[in-house]
Amino acid sequence: MNDIIQQIKCLKVDNIKIELIGSWLWLSGDTFKIKDKLKEIGFFYSNNKKAWFYNGAKYKTHKAFYKNIQELKNRFIYKEIDLNE
């Protein structure tokens, strides 16, 4: 997961937030200009949550048990990743 975080840091984009929720990375904010790079890295977009996610899988799963990011944060261990570290 550290290599994925490092790749995002190298993009040097302002106004994005990276959160580790459970074992998945979630990326939100001003991501439109880097969407192709995120897809290349292996991220998928969740339209319901309005955020990109990375779980290490090659294909997007279609199980949507949690309706929003806050429900995920309430259920799983949560940590916000500082892009300046």
C-alpha cells in the first residue's frame, strides 16, 4: 500500500484527501485532472461515494454494503494519510 501512496504523492496534486479505511485506500477531492493516472495505478471510482478506491483487486466489485464514506469510517479502522510526510 505504501507504494500506491507514494505514486499519489508523486502526482503533486492539491486539494485531495487520502484515507485508509480498513484495508482500502479512498481518494477524494479535486481528482478529475488525474483520473486517467488513478485508473492506471489501479483505482476505481465509486459514484455513490464520490471517491476513488484502491483495494489491490484487478476488477471492481459491485457489492455496495455501505452507502457513504462515513458509514465505512464508523465500521472500520480509519486513518487519514498526510500527503506532506
